Amino acid sequence: MRALAFALSTALVAQVPAPAPAPAPVRLKPIQVSPAASVSQTLGITTVKIDYYRPAVKGRSIWGDLVPFGQVWRAGANDASIITFSDAVKINGKDLAAGSYGFFVLPTKDTWTLILNKKAKQWGAYDYKTEEDVLRLEVKPQAAPHQEYLQYDLQIASPEKLRAELRWEKLAASFDIEIDVKGIYWKHLEETLAKAQPTEWVPWFQAANYCFQQGIQLDKAMGWIDTSMKAQATYRNQELKARLLHKAGKTSEALPFLDKAVELATAAKTPKEYLDGLEKTRKEWLAPAK
């Protein structure tokens, strides 16, 4: 009887529903007096991003006052500003590994020290430690038109260089970010092909097309386009094979591949402009040399 009573009581307890979870606390979204902002720019496949907060001048004296000379400043408001590099770069000629870094400024009247610190996420500069600095740059700030809210820009200075600029009040300071666009992409290309299957036509085509467009490693491109065509014959890889052969001075060998590209493109119902382009190319290749 005791065993039966225990079993019944256990069954009844098991049927009692568990208490409902407490509702999530209700909260308003905070309004930042210095609004959050970010700016990013990609060169090649490398992205540089700056996350920061934008304090306003509000009629105040900034340099040497609100931002004291001789003290490390968070280069913004609230959290320290953060700069993220998806790949290794050079900052004013100095090597820097990929990653996220806290960005600080140590201003004086005539020069600023720009600081990249390995501790990316930190509140202000209260926990800043000099021994965690990864890179320091000396720059001379320049006079600039009035900028009410702090602003960062990433300007394209050349195909392999960005210029990062900080502007606030009537001063601006900048530094260069050099990116090995071709070297980084080639590493990406080789790593991607190392994972690609010979039954996939796209990556081999992409690699060959990159070489063709850049005018580099054309022997490798020829092998890669052959792998692409072996996986699947498409008008795109047939056309590229033709263009590679033509570039190598083998126009008679190139023409059958161009004709195959026309055949496959017609079957795929590609736009008339594309087919017209192939026909124009064929006529140019067949035209007698002047």
C-alpha cells in the first residue's frame, strides 16, 4: 500500500505544470548624445572598418581643453574607437596584422600620436595600457573646415591604398593604409582552388578569368580553364578558352571554341547583345592584318 501511495503521489506531482518563465524585463532603447557611426571600405577583397561615436563641438573649446594635450584620448566618445582590418596591411609603411584594434590619439599642440592598441573593446581610455600598444604613428594635424560632429573617412587614394582621416572642430589628421591587393587575392585564389573539386566548373573558370583579366600566369589559366570545361562545357568557359588561345597567338585553334560558345549561348537564350559581341569578336579575328 505504501508503494502504491508513493507511486500515485509521484504521478500527481509529475502532472503539475512547471511555473511559467518570468517575462523579460521591459527596457527603453537608450539615446546616445554622441551617436554611433561606422565607415568601411573594401579594396580587392580586403575590408577596413571604423566603428566610433560622434561627439559634437557644441561651441566648446576642443583641442587642449575638452581633449587635453598630453593625455590619451579615445578618439571619439563612449567606447574607444575601433578599427578592423580583414587582412594584414601596412600603416604608413609599418606592418600590421589582420584584426580589430582600439584606436586612440595622444594630442599635443603641434603633433599627434595615433595609437593602435590590441585591446579593441574598452570604455574610453580608462583601462588603456601603453604596453598593449601594437603601433604608434606621429602625424601633424592640419587645419580644416569646421566639422561639428566628429567624423572618420576612408578615402581611396589608389588601387592599393586607403587614406583614413579623422576630422573634428577645425582640425584633421590622416594616415595611409596600404593593401597588397594582388597578393592577398592570389592567396585567396590558391586556397579556394585547393578546396575545389574537379567536377565544379565555376572556381576553375573564375581563377582562369582572373589571370586573363590581369594578364598574369596565363599558362596556369590555360590549365584551369581546361579543368573547368572538363567539369561542364558552358559558353563562358568556351569563350574564355578561345580568348586565352587568341592571346597566345593561336587564333586558328581559338575559333572552334568561340563557335562552341556561340552555340551554347544561343541554346541558353543569352541576351542578343552578348551574341552580337561574340560575332563581332569572330569577325575581328578573321579580318586580315593591316
